[in-house]
Amino acid sequence: MQKTIVSRSLPVSRGKFLPHLHPVLRRIYASRGVQAVEELDLGLNALLPVELMTGVDQAAELIFQAMQEQQRILVIGDFDCDGATSTALCLLALRAMGAEQVDYLVPNRFEYGYGLTPEIVGLAAQNAPDLIITVDNGISSVEGVAAANALGIQVIVTDHHLPGPVLPDAAVMVNPNLPDNKFPAKSTAGAGVAFYVLLALRSLLRRQGWFATHAEPNMGDYLDLLALGTVADVVPLEHNNRILVHQGLMRIRSGRCRPGITALLEMAGRNQQRAQAADLGFAVAPRLNAAGRLDDMSVGIECLLAEDQAVARTLAARLDQLNHERRQIEDGMRQQAEELLEQVLLKEDALPWGLCLYDDNWHQGVVGILASRIKDRHHRPVIAFAPGENGEIKGSARSIPGVHIRDVLDQIAATAPGLLQRFGGHAMAAGLTLEAHRLGEFSELFEKLVYKQLGGKDLAAVIETDGEIPIRDMSLDLAHLVAQGGPWGQGFPEPVFHGEFEVLQQRQLQGKHWKLVVQPRDGEQLIDAIGFNLVSVCPPPLPDRLLMAYQLDINEFRGNISLQLRIAHMEAA
């Protein structure tokens, strides 16, 4: 896939309202839409107030009633990292506030599927809960909530997924994406929504004098879980989310986090004192997600709930093993997928605008990662399917900028009623179920609607950069400033720069990574550079001069700290 390097556009102001910052940082912030210095305030006082989140007061009243009457509260989470952190957050905070009967249940994706299904309600009913609180799911659980209501179980739905045309008949629904919810931060993750409910509950308990006889928790103690859930769910890091992530990372770096998070960082070989959002997204989250993909997310939740470091390490080791197994499964599936695409190219001049891939032997828990990898490689929306039950197949969709994948599925449901059995999700990711024999019909319609939404635009991949770094600024100091200027993530991307470099040394690591020593054009300093998984893209020998898109990295080796460039893309200059 050919890639084009393009500098991000800058507003007229060019960040002039931030005169105290390094010129490179000013440029970075301006290109990400920062329009006032207040948007860089990441203190807790800058968080959006609780009262803006519609439904939290009613949810708090119901939970308070359950606590007063010592009713059984059951938290039902999703089987991904956001769901696991949301579940752990609710259990820890509710127990700390004095709830005596609170437990959790997470659906096994292979037995019950996603969300609060009637089957999960039936399983939950064995423990006779009085109140169910869904976290990171529930907004599409119309039948599940109806089943709970029929059993006399009240349901509070806390979710952030986009609602469908029919809403569940829950006692209370808290979701910033509901039409009547005025909360400005629509990209709040499931863990963030649950956190706002818990903040409202604590305020209510204060007003009721509850803490005269019960210990009052510091809600800041749970910010590490919020940071992890927010980063892992790849929601846009608008200002409110950046505050939550920044504050959580500060706790993690200072060692004031859950033993399970410490254990997972250790298992991944990451430096906790210098932890960044990327460490949560690429080291901690995949290990937690592996439990939900291959086994049972309860292992991940128990790791986050563990109070003892030794117990947390044991559980983290199990999660690490599951993640290793997931990688092996993924590698095999990815090879099969590329072979399928080669067969398509033998028959057609080009790949379809939207790819639908299926194999009888693919693993339900890994198709989401597969879709993401194929999407990154071929730069087009991808849905990867795996076999389900009763003649159904289950798909996981990943999209690119310009294609709102849930809107596409909405259009398919309207165009061909009954084609989709179930679906839900966001702009960039979604899940769906359909009958296996209708995959061909679905694939044709999917491609047509993707093409329509793109408006016939070229699918060439574009690497947006923050321009070139002046020779005088190419330094370890700037790398530290950029690292501290985050948190970076979805919607507020880590800075990428570009420039021409002379290649002075080149060698391969493990046959797939490039390790280079380069010199900037018109510069004199020698800089180490690393290009992960780029040998297959840029085979040896490399040309003497390269145009590179790269990120500034801080390399620590045997006590020495130096500047390193992390190469995102390279081509002959």
C-alpha cells in the first residue's frame, strides 16, 4: 500500500496564544485544535461537572436505596479492557462506600455473546440480584432488560455505545450518546460513564450523612483504572478524557495504582515510573483483552481487583500467557487472510472498497484484531468473520477516517431488513451477526455503501505529520517535552515528524526490524533509529538516503538515556 506523507494543516493562529511553549509544541497543539490555554489544563478541577451527565442522580438514588436495604447488587460488564476496568471500578468503589452485597458477572463471549442478553439474565437470576448495573454495555439490550424486568430485577444501564432506534426499558439509563444527554464529552469511555455515576453516588451519600458511619473513599484512587479503560477503548482523547488519562498516569508513575496494573507493566517489561498512554494501550490492554478473547475476562478483572502484589503477579502471568497464545492464533489467521486477498487480486484489478473476510477455522475472540491489522495494511474498512452457532457467523469491523462503520451497518439494516441479526458499535469499530449463507449478499451491499460514504475518494493511505524539526531542535530535550506534552492517543495523536536522513549504518533485528544510525540532511549529529516490522515493507539493502516519518523516542539502555527515532514509514528520498 503506497503511503503519502502530508503535513497537518495549521490554523491561522498557529498557536500564538501559547507563547510560553516551545515552538514545536505550539505547532503540535495548534494542529490538534487547541484554541485556548485552558485546554491544556489537565488538573482535576477542569473536569466536566457531574451534573452535566443526564441520569446520574437517578442512578445514584437507586443504588443508595439498594445499599440502605442491603439489596444484592450485580455489576455486569463487557469482556474487553474497558469493561474489565469499569467492572473493577464499580466493585472497588461500591464496597469502599459501604455496599455489603455487590458482585459481578461478565458474559463468556463464546457461550452468551455480548451484553445483557436474556440468557445472562437467567444466569444472573441464580444469585437473586435486586439490582443490575451494566457497565460498558446495555444500551442495545432490549430483550435482556425486558427479561430482568419480568423477574422483578431493576436495571441501571451505564454505557457509551451509540444507541439504536429502540431503547431498553431500564429503570435508569446513563449514556452521553443518548439524544437527551447534554454531556459535552460524547467520547467518554465506559469506565468514564461509570465513574460519573459513582461521583454522583458519593455526593448523594454525603448529603444523606452516610459517611458519618462509613468511610468515605477518595475517588482519585481509581483514576488509574479510568486511564487504562479510556486508552484501551481507543476513544477520542478530547479534553475531559485527557484529564482522566493524565491524572491516572500520574498515579501509575508514582506507584499509587492497582497491584494488577503494576504487575502487567512488569510482565510487559515497561518502566512504570515513565509510563505513557502507549504503554497502557500496547502493553497492559492487550494482556487484559486476551482473557476476554480466549478464555474468561474474570481472570483480568480478578487481576485488577487483587490487593496482594504476589496474587496480582500470578494472574498477570496467566494473562501474559493468554496474550502469547492470542498472538500465535492471530499470526496464523493473518496469513490466511492475506492469502484470501491474493486470490481476490488474481480475479480482480483491485481490492474491494470494503473487505469482508471469513474462514471456518477462525477464532471469534481474535477477528477484531485481525480486522484491525488488515485495515492498517490495506487502508480500507474490514470486517472479519468467525463461525458462531446455529448457522450464524459473527463479525468484527474496523474502519478508516471517512467511513462511520456503525452508520454503514445502520444503512444495511434499513436497505435489507433481516440481513443483520444483531449489530452495534462506534464510528471506527463495530460488531455484527448474520446468517452464514447470506455473507455474499452482505459483502456486496457493504462494499456499495462504503464506496458511497467515501464519495469515490481515493483510498491511498496518508501519513499526517507535524512537519520537519529544525536541526537546532532535534534533541533529547525536545523528546522529553513531547513525551510530557500528552497524553497522546486517538483524536489527539502522538506527534509524527518527517525529514530526509542519510543512512550511515543499517542492520536487521530478528529478521523483521530495522536498526539504523542516521544523520539529518544538512545536520551533523548521529541519531539511532528503530523501525519495527519494517523489513518486509522495506527489504535490504536500504538506499543511502531516506525520507522518514518518525516519532521522537527516549531510549534507555544500561543506564544511558539517548534520543532515538521510532520510524513509522520510510522510502527512498
